[in-house]
Amino acid sequence: MSIRLRLTAWYTGILAVTLLVFCASIYGIVRYNIFTEVKNKILDQANPTLASLNVTTIQGFDLTPDISQRIRLEDAQIFWQTHSYVSGLTQVSTGLKNRAMQFPVPDLEALGSSPKAHFENVTVGGNFYSVLLVPITASVNGKAGVIGLVQLAANTASENRIMDQLWRVLLIGSIITIVVASTFGLFLARTSMKPIGKVIEAANQIQTGNDLSVRIDYDGPQDEIGRLIGTVNRMLERTETFYNELDQAYAAQRRFVSDASHELRTPLTTIRGNVDLLKKVWTQEDSAGGKLSPADLHQMSVEAVSDIADEASRMSRLVNDMLSLARADAGQTIEKTMVDMEPLVTEVIRRAQFLPRKADWLQGDLGALEGAVVEGDRDYLQQMLFIFIENAFKYTPSGSVVIDTLKNDGQLGIRIADTGIGMERSEVEHIFDRFYRADQSRGVTPGTGLGLSIGKWIIDEHRGSVEVFTRKGEGTTFLIWLPAVFNAAEE
């Protein structure tokens, strides 16, 4: 059974029990009040009737009310009947006599030794009567006892009809109320549970497909269901974000493996070709007797070994760069200390002039370095600066590369500008991707394509940022920002 049917059944059951208790209470209260009023009307005539009875022995205990009381009883529509246990005579009112009716008279044994007045419900001739029985006691032959019985009765047919009609009204009303309430309860349960159906539908779409952009449309109140749908939507959003990040990471990993394989294939091919060449020239047997001269053999061997050494060095750099990025991906953190940037940058500038280059290496304004201290790792910061300087030398076949510094709002800026080949603006967003190099540089400019990725990781680890300004054919400028503390004298 579905939840909405169970909810409807519970609502209907609770309503039915509530209506049963309510209707029973209403019926009982109305019945009690109606019949209490009838009994009170009879009780109001009881004492005057008893006072008007003839209970003298001279009259033989005929127990007949006087004429005035009989008139009052008729006006009150109360039937009377008296019975003398001494003479056995029973007297009835005119109304009973006209209807040829008589109320049953209990035996003395049924009344008991000390009888009290009490009410009984009696059915005579198909009519219902509420009858008050009042025993009359007197002394006969010096012995006290019950000598007679007075019965005062009122017809309760109209009251019974009212109670029957009330019972039917309550019953029919309850049935109609339960049916209507069940119908509306089912409708409300279906309406309130409809958003849950949307949740199930969204979950099924995600289960059967790969579209994590599915969201549950809900514009209702922020009740329990509203909060549930909000939670599910946020969960789907986080799941989609995580999935996209995972998918991008997986795509980057595949691209990384593909590019790494491509980058490693070239040096391996060169090494293998040179090894095969050395093996061939050192083991060949010239059937015509025309072996290579020792000088030629030496020259060829030196060239082959030189090529092998160059390619091995290139592979070593590539593997070291890949290892650095692998450590970064594994969440390696950098142990940081307070680093004085002025001697660090000065040392980098001095050593950079010995790097392979064709461009002029120029030093600009370094005044911002005075008193600048950065929380970081000295070796990693030097490596990061060398990466950007080597990159500038690599793509500046002629012209100059300039380094200078500036500061702004607690940030130390190190700017490395070249007048090299530059790049298209569309390429800027990819230059920090692993193994990425501009198309025109592939196969022309040496390198692994991992340097800028490592440099960007080092900058991120130091809570810094990098800006790139470039124009095709005019050069590129990298502006590296690092959070720094400047001494009071500098300030």
C-alpha cells in the first residue's frame, strides 16, 4: 500500500473514531436532557398527587386523587394509575380508560420491604411511557407496610421519535463526512506527496542516465517536503559538481598520460635509433672489406652517445617535472618559513644570466623588494621564478627579457616581460595546462610543457596569483603576485 493510501486510511480511521465518540456524546447528552425534562415534569406532579390521595381506612384505601389534581394531571398530559394492595382495586385516569390501557402493577414481593420511588420505561399498546412508581405506606392493624402504589406516566413517543431522527441524522452525517473527508484526504495526500514523486522521478532519471543537471521544480511552502526537496536539489548540485570535477580530472589524466607518452616516445625513439646504430657499426662485417676507419667510427660513436645523453637528460627533466606534479596531485604541502625576498630575487637574477638564451637579460626597478618578506619555501620560490624566466628566454629569439617588481595593498608583484613571439588571447587560458604549448611552438621550441603548470602550483601553494598580458608577435608579460609583509621602515 502506498504512503498516500496509508495516510488516507489513518486519517479516515481517526476521523471515524472521533465522529463515533462525538456522535455518541451528542446522542447521550440530548437523550439525557430530553428524558430528564420528562421525568422532572412527572416529579413536579408527584407530591401534589400523593397529597390528594384518599388513604383512609374508611374509604377502603381506594387511593383516588381529588378532582382538582386529576385536572392538573390531564393538563400536564400525565397519566395516573393507583392500586390498593389492601382492596385490590386499581384506579386509572380518564386517558388510560379511554385508551383501554393499564400499566402493569408489580407484586409486593417485587417492591421489597422498604420500597422507594423509581422510574421505569414501559411499553403499552405499542407506545412508550416513562412511569414513576411511588409506593404508599400506612399502618394497618398496628402494622406499617405498603398499602398501595401510585403510577404517574408520560408518553415518550415524541421524544423517542426525536432520538431516532437524531440517530439517523448523526449516522448519515457521519457517513457522508467520512466519505467526503476520505475523498479530500486522498486528494490532499496525493497533492502533498506529489513532490515526493518528483524526487523519485529525478532519482530514476539519474539512475537510468548520466544527466546530473536534473533538478526538482518546487514552488510550494518551505515545509518538511519543501526542505527535503531543497536538500535533494543541493545534493544533486554537489553531486553534479563532484562528477564534473571527477570527469575533468579523468579527462586531464587521460590527456596527461597521452601527452606524457607522446613526449617520452620521441627521446626513446632517438635513444633506440642511436643504440641500434652503434650496435650495427660496431658489429658489422664488411663483406667487401670496406670497414669504417677508426676516426669515422669514433666520430659516429661520439655523435650517437651525445644524442643519447641529450635525450636522457630531456627524459630526466620530464620525469622530474611529472614527479613534482604527481606530488602536487597527491596533496603534498609546502613547509613554509618567512623568506626575505630581496636576496632571493637577486640570486635568481644573477644565476639567470647563465641560462641558455638569445635575448638580452635586463633588470628593472627592484625597489619593492626592500623589506619584503613572504611566507613560503625558498627553493620552491626560486624554482618558480626560474620557470617563468626560462619560459621567457625560450620564446624570445631576439629582443629582451626584463624583470622588475612592484607592490600593492600587501602584495608583492614580480613582473617578467619579454619581447618574444607572444600568443593569441584564446591561448592564455590553456598555458597552465599540462603539456600545453602553442601549436606553432610544438616541435620547434624545446620543452616538456610542464613548467608553467608547476609554476602555477607553486604560486597557488603560496596563496598567490598570476596575471598574463600578451599580444601576438609583441611578447608576453607574467605578473606574479605574492602576499608579503613589508617592514616599518619601508612603509
